[in-house]
Amino acid sequence: MTPAASSSAATPDIGFAESGLGQALRRMLAEGSASNRAIADYLLRNQVRVTALGVEELAEACAVSTATISRFARDLGFRNYAAMRGAVAETLQSVLQPVEKLRSTIARRAVQSPALESLGYAEAAITATSAALAGDRIDRIGAMLTKARAVYVLGFGLSSFLAGALAMHLQPFCRHVIDVAVGGGTEVAASHLATITAKDVLVVISLPRYTLDAVSLTRFARDSGATIVSITDSPASPLAALGHHVLYAHSTHPVLPSSSSAALAVIEALAVSLMTSNKANVAKAARHTGAIAAYLIGEHQIRGSTQKRGTKKS
């Protein structure tokens, strides 16, 4: 098996998952037995660590036997586990080259404050995500959202605020926008999705740690004929296989389970693409601004407040 990586990938996770070896692992993740899925998932998420693990250590990490690891390697076309581990290392070598400079830059900064280091990782995540995304792909999704009968937006846990942000951005420009999980949990979300059809779009947002409910409800929407747009972190994500369209946002963070910075940037990019896609949206934006102007701080409120203070008797 030739471990050739995609040169267009800008992050290690995506680059490895899109390589020849990564695609084989993704097929195993989708179609294999429970034990094989566990091994494939571990390999897709821990490529660097795997290159230093013996077969016994990998078996322990995946909660399977060493014999299962050996069979897994043979099923992928390798002579044994050592050969598979060598292919992982070779694939990683080509994948890591485009991002090694970025990682080195972060390491050289070596800031004392963990907070500032976190900002550095956010910057790196957005840079890597931007390099990997094609603008025309976002434009096509934006046009599709404009034409949909209804756009459903779904996110649980830490992704719920991202879903709320996307819904707010889309509301002035789409026919009907529904924040599926707002005001409740899974039961409310399921009720909203009960009427989804092939004329609708579901935008689902999920980063590690993924929620089972997001996966099951997305599968329901897809089975109902809806078009699925997944915003997630990696081709190894369970949401990637369910999406008709997938936007990847780099989310690796040294402390947090995942970083939302790049996902929020992708959401803003999608909103901008939609807003600028046609002249009619200019009128929609003006109408929306007019509707909410009374609730915003502006020059007229500042002047009025100043005049009242100036006329007040001492």
C-alpha cells in the first residue's frame, strides 16, 4: 500500500485521513467490526503516538488483543503490525512537512502565559483551516442555503453556541432558519427535525468531544432526504461520513478538548459568502439593520444623552 498523502491538506489530521492509508482506515471505521473500528479510530487520531507503540501497547490502548491488531494489519494489506506502523510513519513524514514550520513557530514563541499560548494555537488553527478550505466550496454551500425551504442548525454542548451564532447570521438572508436545540435538549431537537424534508438543509456542528445525539439526529435528517452540511474537525469525525458537504475546522488544543476558534471563523466565512452572493441580500441587510436600529447604540443616542446631561439643572 502506498502511503501517499494529499498535498493540499494543511493539517496533520486531515492530511493523514486523506492519504491512501487514511482512506483505508476510514473505510474500516465505517464498515469494520467493532474491534476494527476501535483500532481504525485510534490510528486516525493518534498517528504520531502509534509510530512509537509496540503491538502490545496499541492493543492495550484499543482494548483488543494483539492477535486482533495483527489481523487488522493484514486486512489492510500489510505483512504484519511492524509494516503497518512503518507505513503510518512514512505517511506522517509527508503530511507533517507543510505544518512543521507553523508548529515550530509556536514552539519558538515559548510564552510563559498559558493564556497567550492558547491564543497562539487559535491563530494557528485558523491559518491551517484557511489554507485547506476552497472558497468556491463555501460559496456553493452559501448559495444552497439561500435556496433551501428551511435551514436547520444543530449543535450540542460546546457546539451549541456555534450553532446559535450561525443561525443569527443566516436569519436575515434565508427563508426560514431553525436553531434545532435552542431552549432544550435532544427531545426539543428531535421535535424540530420531525418535519425536515428533502427541500431542507441541516447544518450540523460537532467538534471533539462528539455527542451521540448529534450523530443520530443527523442520520435521521439524512434518511429523511435533507441535505447535510457538516462543520467538524477531521475526516475521522462521525459527522464527516454523514455530510453531503463537509467544512473542516482545525480544533486541536493542548489543554481544551477542542478549540472552537477555527469553527467560528468558518461560520463567519460562510455567512459572508452568503451575504455577498447576490444584490438582493444588500436590501435584506438594510431592512434587517433598520428593524434592529432602535435597539442599538448609535450617534443619535449618544447625542441625545449628552444634550440631556447638558440641560440638567445644577
